[in-house]
Amino acid sequence: MLYSRSVSAASWIDGQYLPVVQAGGPLVSTCFVIFGAAIRPDGTASGSLARRVEGALRLADEAPARMFLATGGVGRYGAAEAHVIRDLLVAAGVDGREILVEDQAADTLESVRFCDGILRLRSDIDLLVPCTSRYHVPRCALLFRLLGYRVRVGRMPADLPYLGWRKWTAYVLKECLVLPYDALLLLLRTRIGSPPPEAALRP
């Protein structure tokens, strides 16, 4: 598990990253965790998923050392959401060596737990930035913090203009209800010591 360190990959001031190099060691990375969303029947990314990737790319643009972690399993249509995220990143010019993939999670809590299974095998990541819809960011950030990660929250693209007030309000209300439930469940699993599934530990 990744806990706070005395030296971070970067200080984030006014949306910019100021690199900090460890004495006698390499620059550690900021990891941009992109959470999956629905895939369209034709296999392409929904608007929500595309905006999550777009926001991650914009936030990562100034990072001196970065990694992307795409998370999301197979939904109703198409390939795993994480695979679609990876393809969008590669199409945007991201080096495949900068992309980690978690393609088994069926919901937010599983995404956080399975990503934890991947991240704790690495020693080069110091800071996490959850990249998802704005209404979803608080839950993702809290769950990672409960696991001991250093987390920074960036400004993601707005969803309201595309979802409309009714759907957006429904999503916000859902988050208010689900956030404490997921937090409690994660704490219970952590206290019991329930390990993530073996699939989450795949490279």
C-alpha cells in the first residue's frame, strides 16, 4: 500500500506541477486514475467517458512524471471500459508505457480496491489524481485517501451541460447516498484484511 512520503512527485500550485526530485533517486510519478463509464452499442466511448479521458489528459499535461491507470470492466456493450480508455489515451499520443490497465472492476468500490492491488506493487508513484465526472470525484478521492494514498483533486470537464438538470441531480443524489456506504464497506474490508482478487494483481 502506498502511504504519504516526505517527498512528492510534484507540488501542485494553481494547476501547475513543480517537480521535486528525491535525493539520490529518480523522479516519482503522479498517477492519473481514469474511472470507466458507459460504452455505446457501437463500442465507442460515451460522452461521459470521453470527458473523463479529456480531463485526465489536460491535468496530466504539466506533470513532470506521470502514469495513467485506466479502470473499468466489461459493461453492457463492447470491450472493457479500461481498454477503451487506453485506446483513447494512445490515440491522443500517450506512450503505452505510461498506461496501466485494470479491466475487471464492475463498480467504483471495486475499481478503487483493484487499482490498489496494482499500485501497491509499484514504488514509483507518489500522488494520485482521480479523473472522473465532477459529481463522482469526491467519492473516488475519499476511498483512495482511506487506503492511505496522497490524493489531489483537479478540475474535470463539466457534465451538467450534457446531462441536463434532471439526470445530473439524480447522479449527485446517488453519490450522497452511496459515498458513506462505500466508505464504510472499504473500512470494514480493510480492517478484516480482505485482499483484492488475483485478477487485480495482473500487470
